Amino acid sequence: MPVEVRPDSFSMVFYDAAEIRALVEQLVAEVGLPADLPIAIEVDETTPLGRARVATLDPVLITLESGAIEDNNAPRHMGAVAAADVLGKLLLQVRDRLDPAFGDAPPDDELTLQETSAWETYAVGRLGRLGHRVQRQRRLYQFRNRHGFTDAADAAFDALWAGDDLSWAQISALSSEATSALSA
């Protein structure tokens, strides 16, 4: 499997490129991406911040600030659970974008905060069903902050969290319905 981790050795954090590569290879198989899909993981070890995103799809490039995969209890060390959560979510979104049945989601920088939260909810719910440890309550709170603390928001969250094979149009509609309940 063509997974490349950059840099191949770290000097500011105690990360292991081989460990990251192995995790990505495992996640690729679990989420159903093609085994021959070239993927590059670029870690910016100069910042402890936590931004993580899919920078390009062709080829797949995931960029991470080192804090995105850090163990909260061991600074500058990779946290396996945090890394699986972040990388799994992003790889599921890559799978979505590469699936013609999913439809055309806008580029990440054009998504609203509500749409981003809805798509992350959908991705992390699937990641949990694959057996990874996920934080449902954290995601619910984040979703409510973006969509409102309403019954409609909770229903949309539940549909996204339990969803499988949703399209972008369905995710967007659930997000819009939850948000529109705020003005009703």
C-alpha cells in the first residue's frame, strides 16, 4: 500500500512514522478505500495545534498539525486513540468524496460550520461502528453548538450518527433541517 508519512523521522515530537503509516494502512482497509490508493500524511511538528484536513484528493494528501494526534496525557507523544479518530474521520471523508453515489460536496473551505459538524458526525459514527473508540457525547455537544439545542438537532444528530451510505445531499438536508428549527 502506498502510504507515505512526512517527515520520515521527527525531531520535535516523539512520533514514529512507521507507526503512523501502519495505522493509516489499517484504517484504509477498514474504511474501504482502494488498497493501491496513494496517500501522503504530512505532519507539521513545529506546532502543537490540532488542525487536520484533507488538502488534496488527487493524490490524497492529509495535513496535520502535531497536536491533532497527540496523546493528551503525554505531550509530544502520539495518542493511538486520537490518531485513529482524526485519521479515520478524514479517510472516511476521502472515501465519501471518491464515491460517485455520495455526490459533490463543496470543498472543505466552502463548507459552513454546520455542514462540517454534520459530516464529521456522520464520519465518526461510522468509525465507531468499525470498532474504534469515539466520543459520542463530545460530538453531540459540538453538533448542538452548531445546530442548536433542540429536539430537531438531536434527531438530525441521531440520523447522522447511525447513518450508512448517506449522500452529501442527505447530510446537508439533515444539517439544514436542524438549523431551521432554531428560527421556528
